[in-house]
Amino acid sequence: MWGMAPAISRKLFVRGLPLQAFRKHRAIPVALSGALARIGSLEVRLAATRKEVLKAQRLRFKVFFEEGGATPDAKAALTRRDADKFDAFCDHLIVIDHEGKSRRGKVKPTVVGAYRLLRSDVAMKKHGFYSASEYDLAPLLARHPGKRFLELGRSCVLQPYRGKKTIELLWRGILAYIRAYDIDALIGCASFEGANPLAHAASLSFLKHHAGASDAWCVRARRDLHVPMDMLDISAIDARRALAALPPLIKGYLRVGAKFGDGAVADHKFNTTDVFVVMPVAEMDTRYLEFFGSSSDRAA
């Protein structure tokens, strides 16, 4: 899923001030400068301060380490944050509940959902894409020179908020970002719980046989990490049961029109089995694009 690296340097940020004031690549288009959508007390927007990024990192730690069984290094265990070198130059999409509650029961805006967004123009100037640690992206990028890619990563939602509203807001935020930067394709890794691919043989085989990416968009897992996904013959798969067993995030990607790369990867540190997702914007289901791209302010 997602590996660990040195925690984000405190020198990269100034508390309470806009991140974009300190890095040219963080200059945010006007269309993305405020709330991107609201549903009741929930709002989605890009994190605008160091403090908001820290809140997203704490949410990630809670979901990935406390709930998901990932193994933190010493610094993550001490800070209670999931942070790595990519955080400093990614954009962070967050869902905030303005009627959230503090530990003492007081009303306090709370970050309840997050996504990390990395554009190809930024990735090429920095450390590359995060998913390149598991998948060979070079052939894909070479086949599509000039295309603008957006890597989605670190997706997480606080347990009580794992429902339609939060997912809808995250997608509205992603589509606003796609429009603002004229993105051509979405890429990234999605995960199954547990680092034993055999436990997900039916679901992985289903993705391979029914939702494999075309040659033009396919990405292969690195040779030393590659686990074949076609563990079962297509005739041996109960498609309904395999589909039902998919994680909600992967089901959502499928509905929008996502395809999947060649090979799964067992991530033992994060206790997950990862698959590569690719979504050319031109091939995404227009029904979902129209729905999530429509007027976004409404009551709960």
C-alpha cells in the first residue's frame, strides 16, 4: 500500500499560514482555493495550512496503523502521524466535519477524510510517483508523452464517516482538481486488507479477467514484487461473490470505470495486498462524472 520514509520536515511549513506561500508548486488555482463542496456539516477542500496537513497525517495514522495493523517506525509511533517525504510537495484533499466533537465533547472542526494528490509535473521535479516503489511506471509514461497524470494515494476515512456522503465529497473534490489542472488520467495503488494475496484469490482473479487494463494503459508490478493475479481460471470465479468481497474503495473505482494493472504486491509493513489502478479521464463513466461534477452544495 504505502511505505514509510522520513517524517516531514518542520522547516517546510509555517503554522497557520498557507502552504502555497512557501512553495511555487503549491500555487493553487482560484477554482481550488476554497470549499469545493458541502453536504450538511461536511466540507471538502484542499488543506491550506501546516496544521491541516498534520491533522490529515494523524487521521492516516489512526486508520492505517491503529485500525489496519500497519507497523510504525519509531518516529511514527512517537508522533502518532503517518508522514513521508512525499507529503511536502503533494496536495492534501480533506473532508472536514464542522460539527465534529473533541475528546471533551466540545464542537470542533474535525478532519474525517483525506486523499493525497500528486500531479505528474510535480512528481517529475521531485521524487517521482509514490507507486513507483511497487510498479514500473516508466513504460506507461513513455506511451503517453505529454499526458497529465494524477496519482491518488493515502485514501482514508474515519470509521463513523465511512458512508455515501464522505465518499461523494471526496469524489467531488477529485473531479474539481481534475478540471482545474486538466488531468488526463488517474493512477495509484488500492489495497486489500492483509499481506497474503492468496486470501484474495477470487477477487484478484476477478479484477484480472474482468477489469484488466488495456495494453496502452497497463502497468506491471516490479519483477521482484510481482504476484500473479489470475490465480483462478475465469470459469472458476463466482463473479457476484468476488465482486462483493472487494474493498469499498476498489468497488467505487470500478463503478467509475477504473482498470487494473498486471500483478499484485504484498506490502508487509502496511499489512496489505496492493493492486495498481488506472483511470483515463476520457474513459471514465460519464454518469458519475456528471453526478459528481454537478452543483455540490446541498443539505444532508
